[in-house]
Amino acid sequence: MDIRRGSRTAVYRFSGEAGRRKRRRTDIRARRRRWKRRRLYKWIAVAAVGIGGLAVGAAVFGMQGSPSAEIPAAVMDAGSIRPPDASVQEQQEAPTVSQTAIASMDWDADESEMLARIAMAEAEGEDVEGKALVILVVLNRVWSDKFPDSIEEVITQERQFTAYENGRYERLEPDEGCWDALGMVMYDHWDESRGALYFESESDSTWHQENLKRLFKHGKHIFYTERE
């Protein structure tokens, strides 16, 4: 691959599998840059809102310092309100989305594609969060002592993921929702998996129900973990 400095075009000099892998890695890097820019824009927007609040506060204090200015009753009333106690304040500041204690985010472009592929193969009809939950099940297994310790070994482990066993994993290309789901996990550290290690679609099978602890249902998938 020949990427010229200052040019946005890339000339690929590889064909077949080698060329496909080169293009795939380049696409994943481009997606990562877009995710980082998206987070930067979000932080800028939050900062702008904060600066706007400071400007309003300064205007209010300016009114208080002026003899001819009338202070709105709402502002006067606000001064008599007691600050909330610590317990209430902690509840108000608690994030609405649980944050995972991500054990490691050290994976490469190939492993990123593996995660996107398993999300597509297992959760093609699910929303972005449903795809992210499948990715998190894989990662929860990697971080668990009861499963292999690499993304590839977890996905390819025998008789674990139906979509890998029946070939859907190789046939389907990840859609935009899969990459968005991967970005949620990697950069937003989104985790509503509650430590799930298993999931299944609704079926006549009762193995999961009889042997595991049910956690929750999202879309068409039911998520489980080991019983204590």
C-alpha cells in the first residue's frame, strides 16, 4: 500500500487476501479517528454549555452589584435554598450508564474486526446496544478465568458461538451498527452487560435456564452468568 504524504488517496499494491487485510486495517483506523473526533466534539459541546452557564452567572452577579437593577425573585429564592446533603448529591451525580472496569483495551485491528463480525453474526437484527452486549460477552469471557484469554480463542472456542460454527461469522460483513457498538465499548466504556458470560435467543432449549443465572433480556437475546 502506498499512502502519499498530504494525499487522501491510498494506492493498494496488494491483491487477494493480503490486499483485503490491508484495506480492512486502514478502514478500522479511519473509524477510530472518527470515534475520537466524535468524542472531542461532545466534550467541546459540554464545555460550551458550561461556559454559557458561567456567563449567565456573571450577568446575575452584575445585576446584584447594580443599584438600579432588579433581581428576579427566582434568583433571590435560590439563595435561600439549602445545598443538598452528601447522599442526595451523590445520587444526583451518579452516571445513568454503568461504567465497566475495563480490564484491557489492548487489542489490534484484526481483533476489532473479530468483535464487529461476531456482533453482526450473532445480533444482525438487534440495535446498537444489542450488538454491543454481544461484544461485551466476548470481552467478559476474555477477562474471566473460566474461558480462554484472547478474543480469537474465545470466539473460535468449540461449541460456544453458533454463528461461528455455522459459518455466518465468515459470510457476513459488519454493518455500521456493529462499528458503532464497538466504539461505544472502546471509547465510551459503555457496559450494561452486568458481567454476562452467555446469551441465547428464545428457543425450546432449557439448558441455559437450568444451569445458569438469568440476568436480563435485551431484544431477542437473554443474557446469563454463572450461578454462585
